[in-house]
Amino acid sequence: MLYYGSYAVLSCASLAIQCEVIVMTIKDFKFCKNIKKRNIILLLSILFFISSFFISNSDSKHIIWFLNFTISENGRVFVSLLICIILGWFYNTEYQFKNLTTKSVLFFNITYWVLNIMVSITFNYLTYHVYVLYLCRILIFLISTIFALLVLKAEVYLNKGELEIFYNRTTYKNILYVLYIGNIETLRKELQRIISGNVFIGNISIVWSICIKYIGTSILLSAFIEFADGIFYSNEIKEKVKIIPKGWVFFSIFFWVFIMLLLFLFPFFTQTFEKYCAYDDHFVDFSILPSKPLKEVQNFNILSYFYEFKNIRKRRKKKTKKIRVD
């Protein structure tokens, strides 16, 4: 009973947080400016109440399991993978283009990802030790580096002038630094400048950039391929599909098609979204935010959460002293 009771409380708490995020997101849209928050909550409550009737039957256990496997579990891995890709590979690529060349950076990125995806899919069907896959990824990393350096050298040879002077002055260490993690390092340095931190507490090292761009994406890519493969070849999934109504199967397919279309088409409509949905003050450049260096080390103290109760006791003691004096 303690286990199920705790699980129910935690589920309600997590759902409440997710619902609050949905309400705040809807409220921040321009077209919801004049709509009250309680009306949005009421509308969502009615929507969730009506939706609950679709799983209130004898097959509800199988439906929830099917949706959890096909959408929830894959969705969490997919979202985490997208975050790593966007932060590690798409964020501020202009910095790399400016300090190197566009072709060399694109050759490195495309070669790395094409070979990485091919190797990850191939190893998904093979019996192997985990270190073999990472050795292959290191080899892919070296091949991509060689391709990028050859393209850079060819561009320097063909386009002599300022590019040749820059190439002769810079070192291979600086070239590889910009090529590997130059874009995400700008984000790390800005975050390090903004947050409060020092060498011991709150410090973001270069390892963070490496983990986000390479280690995290590699692990999540393998996990997502394995989950996606399980949807098509799992015997348990095939049995559940025969039991549950076919509408839920089409719903899960439509969900993933919608997500993919949203990802690929949204970049073409960013200006429209910013114009009709988001406010201008919701977008802030990192350079505008002030620095907040930590002047002294402040260790975490869990008793600080009960500080108000401590004050109440002090007030009671003061009141009792006054009464005694009077």
C-alpha cells in the first residue's frame, strides 16, 4: 500500500507540474492574451475528462501500455536526443563557419552523422561488446576529421589571400578546437558567465561540451534506434495490436508523423510564429544578461526550507517574554 500510495502521489505531482507548464505556455501566446487562466484550466480539465472515456474499458491496461511504449518511452529519448543535437550541432554554427570555412565544417558534420547512423543501425542487429561500437565511433571521428582538414587545405590552396594568411598563422590545436566544439563552447562560456559559480561549485568545464555534443548524442542515438526497432519487431507489440482498438495504432502513427512534420516545417515558419504567437520580450540575447560571480561559497542547507518555522518559534518566545515582563 505504501508503494502504490507513494506512486500515486508522485504521479499526481508530476502531472500537476506538466499541466501547469501547458497552462503557462498557452497563456503566453499572443492570441490568448485576453483569456483568463482559469478558463484555460477549465477547458483543459474538460478535454482531459472527455479523453478519459476513450480508455475507460476492459482494454485500458493494454492501451496504456501500448501508448507508453510507442509514444512516452520513445518520446523521452527522442526529445533528449534532439536537445543534444540542437545544442551541440546546430547552435551557433556561424562561429565555426567564420573561424574556419563553411565547407570544412559541413563535411565534418555530414560525414560524422552519416557514418554514425549507419554504424549504429548495423550494430543494432549484431551481437557485440559495447566497447566495439565506441571504437568504431572513434574511427568515424578520425575519418571525419581527416575529411574536414583535407577540404580546409584544398580551400586554402584554391582561395589564396586572407584565408591562406589565417591558415598559416593559426595552429592545428585551434583548428581542431573550433571544428570539434567551437560552437557549443560559446554557449558554455556564456552560461558560465551568467550563473553564479566558482572552481568548486557551479563550474561548467569543457567536459560538459564534449558530453553534450558527442557522448550524449551517441548514447541516445543507439537507445532511440533500439526503441524504434522494438516497435516494429517486438512480439509483445504485435500481440497488443491485435487486442487494442485499431484507432490507437493510427493515433500513435499520426502522432509521430505530426512530430516529424513539425520538426521539418517549423524552421520555415519561425517568423510567422514570432509575429502571431510569441512576444518580442520573450527572446533575450545572452550578451544582454549581466554576469553574476559568486563572491563566497554558499553550501546547500536543507534546514533553510524550514526557515519560516524557525522564525515562528522565535516570535512565540518573544511574545511569551513580553507577557512575563508585563
